[in-house]
Amino acid sequence: MVTTAGQWKAEEVEMSDLDAKRDEIAAHIARDLGFDGLAGLNPSDRAAVDQQTAETIEGCDPASPEPVDCSDADRVMRRLLAEYRGLQQIRTDEGNVRLAEEGEVFAPEDDA
């Protein structure tokens, strides 16, 4: 629930930052797969890149239920993934602050 225009604007910016970081990860994966980047990919190739991006983000997350060993990822990919996780954490933290300000009672164990 958004209570003010300022909060909505902040959420839009954060989502845009998160989306932009995901696109950076996807572009890096596309290059690793032999493409010049995301521009000009046909729908099938883009779907393959998007699938690999989702799997990489999920699998390389240390909190993932089934994390994979991403130690072989290059330095750039490790940095991009760390930045992506940082942006996700900021969004989660701000959402928790907003809930607390609205008087919602929550605890991490309630998420189970």
C-alpha cells in the first residue's frame, strides 16, 4: 500500500534500478553466450537469455533454497549479482519500514 506520492516515486525508482541491474546481468550473459548484447536478439534468443538470467540470479543467491557454486563466475558477474542483491535488500528494508510506520506487526518468522 502506498500512502504518499513520494513513497510511490521512490518505489518506481527502486524498481527501475532493479530492472536496470537485471538488464546489465542479462547483457553480460548474452555476451557470454556469444551475442553482441541484448539489442537485436530474436524472441527465442531473448527468452533463452532471460531464462539464464533468472537461473543465475536465483542460483547464485546465497539465500536460495538450492544455491549453486558461482565461484567460477567472472569478476564482473559477481559484482553485478552483488549489486542486484543489494538493491533487492534496500527495497525489502524500505518495505519493512513502511509497514512499521503503518503499524503493521511483522517478523521474519511470519514469512514462513
